[in-house]
Amino acid sequence: MALTIAEFMSAIRLPDAPDAELQRNATRVMVAAQALAAKVGPGAPEAVRDEATIRVGAWLFDSDPTGARGEVTQNALRSSGALALLGPWRRSRSLVVDRPTGDGGGTGETGGSTGSG
């Protein structure tokens, strides 16, 4: 079951009957938080992504947009605890590197010119 805006707003302790502006802001934050959770933990179960969305969304909603407290410069996923939730499903950003062949030649390709002649 996908997280609804009503569930999100309740989870981050917003009023049951919000005004239109508060609902728009909460929706904007929820959508951004869902995108972050999906990017970091694409294979996570929906319940885990929903909880990560709530955590990062609450952090974003409560952060100071002017940066006066320095919160905006921190990583929202890490600071909210969402990164830890998504950790087991986090995509690795490692690179595949060719192994040397043992002759000091790197990938096994020979140097020099190419072509016939």
C-alpha cells in the first residue's frame, strides 16, 4: 500500500484539517522524500521506503530553509535516519576495474601503434 498524503501528514504530526498551503507544502516535501528513498533504496520493500519517506520528509519539513541553523547543509537522508533504514537495499557505487595481467601491462593490451604497417 503506497503512502498517502494523509498518512504522511499524520506521521509528521501535522493537523488533521490543514489549510491548502500547508497541504501543498506537505505534498511537495513528501514527493521529494519519496524520490530520495526510491533512488537510494530502489529494491527496498515498500514499507521500508514509506518509513524512509516519512523520516526524511519530516526532517525536510522541519529544516530551516534559510540555513540559519546550518541544517540545510547536512545530508537529509543521513540526518533523518532514512539512510540507515535503506542501507541493506542501497545501490553500490563501486567501479569495475580491470585486473593487471601480471606482466605489468595493465589490461593485457599491448602498447604501440595500431594499424597495418
